[in-house]
Amino acid sequence: MRIVSLNAWGGRLHEPLIPYLVNAGADVLCLQEMVRTPDADADWLVYRDHGVELPQRANLFEELKAALPAYDAFFLPVARGDLFDGDRQFDSEFGLATFVRRTCPVIGQAAGFVHGEFSAYGYGLHPRSRNAHCIRLFDYERGYPITIAHMHGLRDLEGKGDTPARRHQANALVDLIRQVKKAGDRLVVCGDFNLLPGSETFDILGTLGLVDLVTSRGHGDTRTSHYKKQPRFADYMLVTSNIEVINFDPVAEPEVSDHRALLLDLR
């Protein structure tokens, strides 16, 4: 089975992004910073926040859904806020998406907020709400279930250090996973955690038997050349000991975001 986790960066690198995700050969795509704007009639809109303007692919989720017809697609918005086309304003949803190849049926799932609540009338104040999605699949070829969860961890303007809110987030993620995971399941947890290595979040996730593949295998970078700041850790992929890791790669090329895709082959 192949799992790819990626912060899609609102589709800013749309031209290489869609072909990469289509051709990655993933059985499961765990995507953060996804956009859906039902009423938009332009391909690109702009996010505006205190003088910052960022291009956003207006209907990234729907485009990817059309490009991956062999997958079941799940969109889980964390908020609805404003995007702009010049002076025109559109209500746009922002959040997580999970794509699952239909040869791996979803036999259980749960989604919920690990920080805050759904914001229907604006993106909200920082640190903004965050959610997570957990699915349980059955691998027909191998004859066993596997549980996979991903989240987009909260962004704190003070940095990526430990905070009470991040402790609550980690415990909420564990509670969500326990709603879905059964005893003996293989478990993968991934996403853009917005955390530094050594965070107490990893100790909390360790109560589920999870070990991070990024740091434990000596990888020192999960960002691309489009990200200019330090430190260069944000994305993580954790597994339990009953998973055999065939290959794990924080993908350096192609660059499809300011985050690297994390690619895991397992059995």
C-alpha cells in the first residue's frame, strides 16, 4: 500500500501538483490546505490577510476529484471565509481532503475538530481551528485492515513550540483515532503538524505505539525551495511497529508545494 501526505498550499503550484498526485500511484492521499469555492467562475482567487495576498486555486478539491475518478473523495472543511477576484468576493471553504482508491474500501471513519470549532463566517482569529480525519480501510490483497489518520496542526504566530493548545490538540487526535482503530490494526498518522521535533505531541501519539519516520530516519527537511525560513520541519509520518516500511521518502522533486510530499510504501 502507498500513502502520500501533502500540504497542498492551496494549489499555488497547480501546474505540477495535479500531475504529481495523479501519477504518484498512491492508494491513499492525505491532503491539507485544500480549497473549494462552489460559486467561483475563475480558476484563481486571492486570499487577503493584513496586507498579505496569496493566490488560491478556487476549486482545487473538485479539480483533483475529476482527475482521480477511481478514488472515493472526502472533503472536510475547517472554515468558510472570503477569497477575492479583484473586488468580487466569494465564500470559500478551506480544510482537509482524503482520497482513497476504491480497491481499498473504507470500513470505518471519524472526523472532528482537534482545535476550536467550524467557522462558517470567516477564517477566525489565530490560532485558527483545525480538524482531523481518520479512516479504517481493508486491504483485500493482504487480508487485513489498516487505520490512517491525518491532520493539519494549528499554526501559532508565536512559533512551533509546545503550548497547552497543542497538548489538547494531540490528545484530541488520539481520542479521534481510538474511535476508529481496532486492537491489532496497523496505524499510520500523518500531516502538516506545524511542530518541532521533540514536541510533547510525539510522546502523546507514542501512547498509540507510533514512531515518527521523519526524525527517526534522519531526515532533516520537509520543506521545498519555496519556503525560505528556518526551521524546516513541519510534516510528519508516524507508524506502529506492526507496519513493515518498504520505502519512506520526503519527496524533494518535483516541488509541488512549499511542503514536501511524504511518501510511504508499506505492508
